[in-house]
Amino acid sequence: MKFLPQCQGGFGGIFRANASKFIGKHHFYDVVVRRGRSNSSGTIVDSYSTGDVSGKGSVGGLVGSNSSGTIVDSYATGTVSGTGNNVGGLVGQNVSGTSIGTIDNSYSTGAVSGKSYVGGLAGENSGSGCTISNSYSTGEVSGTDNYVGGLVGYNLGKIDNSYSMGAASGTSSVGGLVGYNSYGGTIDNSYSVGEVSGTSNIGGLAGWNSGTINNNYSTGEVSGTSNVGGLVGYNLSLGKIINSYYNKETSGQDDENKGDGKTTAQMKQVDIFEEDWDFDNIWRIAPDINSGYPYLLWAKEYIVKKQQECENEGKVWENGKCSEETSQSYTITFNSDGGSAITGQKITEGDLATKPTDPTKEGFTFSGWFNELLDRLWDFLTDVVTSNTTLTAVWEAISSSSTELSSSSTEQSSSSIEPSSSSSSVDTDDNSSSSSNITDTSSSSSDGGITPIRLPQIATGNVRAFATANTIVLENLPSNAEVEVFDLHGRGVLHTPGTSQIPVQAKGIYIVKTGTQTFRIAVK
């Protein structure tokens, strides 16, 4: 059955006007309307609309205007269009009357277009106590004038634990989540990932803010002519922005005092976010969910489902949404060399791996992850993934009075380091207890004892290397040999060419290369 009502007095995918309870799987299809009415003090639960809705003003995919009403566990998936103001994917307006208007655990997925006060979920959320929580929108949103937002066009109420994924475009006060966050309006624990474009007051999360923005982030590309910001386009002096961030790489913006700009890699590290972010009850962060960005705990099931559907179509889930482009993905494997197991990661080509929790190993301190070539530490902030890669743990013994050698090692004195007799490949088992490919090297500690360092060895040749105090000594070094010395971060150590004694200023592990030999030396 398909309904095509022509409503002179109301439009929404289901409701012309309602002042009672409407509960259950109630469903209407296409609706053409001319002038809106409301869900006035009524309750709408577990209802939906899949048809397209068009009209003039106060147009919504489910309800034209939710005045003091309650909408819970409901959704709309059709395209919504209006020639006037207050146009939303779910409701045109969520406003207060005799009591507050409430929208909870609801969503919309269709494209939305209108003039002003246009939002992916609600065109307007206005009135003391009006609340939108645990809700989202994914459709593109466009307005011919101002107050256009990926979730809400104009907010004078409260938005909490919600997000938007669609692009938003308009003229003025356009935001990825909210176009205009007015004085008294609050946005808490929410985020947006869609592109935002317009002329003035254009922001990744909010175009204009004179209210409060707390514990939010945005990642979408932002473009405009004046008052453009990665998080907020224009922040009035009354506006408060607290513990909120934007991706300065994907947004194309790097502004100050309107949110804290971070790199893509930083946005995927939990320790970047302030302690006020609740990663136990509200937020979660994981490298294989939501492109590694924080996601809302209540929304995990939906995000994982959509991400899997995207990948099944041969597309790439990036920046928190499905990209039409296809790209190669690679696996990062963590070989913890007998330490606690670390789960591998699937990373899109050209992206950064997420730094995992440090592994643990009894009697040893973790020093970092060697790259595939075993010649320096992997930098999770700059090293992009271009192939399947195995990273190997570097361990330093806490203390020891003797050096423990692997079965493939040759006898070593307490003052020197011998390279192994041949190169060896890296075991890709990230929880392997075998150390047959690892040679324990050592250097003299300040108290005269031996401090073993568990490091991969790939050197061959006749040169011997060891450390005394703050000097690396190379024995049997040919007079014309070229020597390179750098720390595990790839920073070179200046030294006189051809010298066999190289001073270093800091304690730590150094890489020494000469000819075909490579040494890893711990200076204590």
C-alpha cells in the first residue's frame, strides 16, 4: 500500500498533527505538503518513514514540527525538500511549548534541501530544554541561505552524543554538525565528518557559535570566503569551546582560538584528548573502527556494519565514512619477541598506523618498534604504510649481571659487541616466544656490570663495535671506511670521517653502519 496524501495543513512522512501516543512500526511513503503542522505534546516511538517529502516550510521526513513532543527510536530515509525555512531529515522543527521537545535514539539518511534553518536531522532545535541525543544523520544537506548544518541548522537547545556524516553547504553560518549554535545552545560529546562549504561563518563542526561546545571534534574539509575554521567558523566572545578538536590536515584549516587543530595521526591517539573525555562510558577509539577516530559507544554496531558494507563493495571507509574511491590495504604485524601479544592492524595505503599499547615482558623495558629493515624505530606520527609490514619490539633488560645469548650468538666479552655471522629474517608471529633471530648485545654499565639489550642483528664483517662511557669504539675499521651513526629516531650523529672513536652526547641505542655491517649499540 502506498499513500500519496496532499496535505494543506501539515507535512511529515507520517504526521500531520499528533497530541497523543503513536507507538509501533508505523510507516508511510511519499508525502507532498504545502504547510506544516506539528506533533504537539505527543509521543512517537519506534516509527519510520521511507518516502520522499516536499513542501514549503516546517518540512520533516517524519514530522513537520515536534512541539513539546517526544520522538524515540524512529527514523526517516527519504529525500526531504522545502522552498522555505525549517527543513529537516527527521523533523522540520524540534521546539518547546508547554514542555520540551525531545528527540532520542533516532536518525535520518536522506538528502535535505531548503532555504534557511536546514539540518540533516532537524532544521531547528530551539527552546529551553529541547534535546537531541543519541541520534545521527548521514544525508547531504544544502540551503540557499543561512543556518545550515549536517545535523541541525539552528540550535538553541541541547545536542548530546550525536553525529553527522553528510556534506553541508549554504551561504552563511554553515557547519558540519550545526549551522548556528546560539547563546544558550550546547553541543556535547558529538562529532561531524562531512565536507562543509559556504561563503561566511563556515566551520567543520559549527558555522557560528555563541553557546557552548564541549568534547567534540570534526574531520571534514572546510571551505569558505570569510570567518572559516576547522572546528568553528566564527566564535562570538560569549561562545565557549572546551576540549574540542579538528583535523587540520583533512579540513585544510589551521586556525587558533576556535578549537584545537591536530594531525590525522594525533586525532587517532587516545592520549591527545583531554581527561574530561569519557572513554569508558561515552567514547571508544580503535584502529579498525571509524577510521581510527573516536566513535560514540552507542553507535558502534551501526558504524561497524556500514564500514563492513563499504569494504564488501570494494570501497574504502576513510575519514569516518565510505569513500567512492578504491584503495589498497596492507597489514601491520607486531612481532613482540616473546612479549605480550599485540593485535595487527589493516591500514589503507598511504595512511598512518595507530600506535598500539606498549607490550610487556618480564625483566625487560620496552623501547619501541623497529621498522621492517631493523635499522630504526618506526615513527607512528610520520611513517606511512606502503606495504605489508612487520614491526619488531626492542627490549632493554632492566638489570643483569651477565649477558644472556641466543643459541645463534657467538661468545662475547663484556666490553664489546660482535655482529652475528649472517643476516636473518624477522619472525612475523606477533606472539612468538622464539628468539632465534635475535642477538642479545650489551654495553658496560656505569657500575661495571653488563646490561644486555635485546636487539635484532643483521651485520656481517670483521669490524667490532662497543661502547665505553659516552664513546662508540670501532675496532678493525679500515682507514678509508665510511661510517654512519644515528639514533633510533633517524637523527644523525656528527663525527670526523674515518675516525674509529665516535663521541655521543646522550645515553641510548645507536645504529652504526659501515660497509656491509650494521650495529645496534647501547650507550649507558
